[in-house]
Amino acid sequence: MTGEITLSGNVLPVGGIKEKFLAARRAGVQTIILPAENRQDVEEDLTPELMEGVAVYYASRIEDVLAIALPLLKAVPTRGRFRSSPWARQRKQPPSGKPNPIGKSGCPSCRRKAK
């Protein structure tokens, strides 16, 4: 994802789309999220051959970005905040089923006791 997000959740356009796209493609990125207002830049600057094998999504709001980047999160706006899925609220057990890394004895680096 490249761009700027305002505090109200709007995705703002950015410059240098062609260079960012080419760098991402060189790095092996297969999915790119760009600001919706940069769609014209993509159409003008990038050829179909360059875009081959790369999925490009356009976002105008933070909700669009989250839906693409974190499809399992299923964020729902609630009074200006996001309520995530139930497993994201459970801090004791990560979704992978692995035990809490702090464990019962507490954090070894800061000596904080686990709750």
C-alpha cells in the first residue's frame, strides 16, 4: 500500500506511482493498493505488459484498504472506530492456537507479571 491516510479515513493521492510500482514488482509484490485518485497516473504511465501478473486495487477510504490488505479482519466501522473479529479481541490466545508468549511467569525482558 502506498499513500497517505487522513485522520478521518480518506486515502490521499501520492506521486511517483510508476517508480513505486516498478520497485514493488522487482521485489516480487503481487498485490498493490493505490489511492483511487492515482488511477489516471497508472493508466498513463504503465503499459499492460508491466502490469501483467500484478493485481492493482484502488482505495479511497481506509475501509477499502483494510478489506483488501486484511481480508480475514472484516473490520466494521462503529462510531468512528473499527470493531474487529472476536479472535482479535482475545489477547490471551493468538488465532494460531499457540500459547501466550508471556506465559504464566510474566515477560522475561521487563519482568512484568502476566494477568
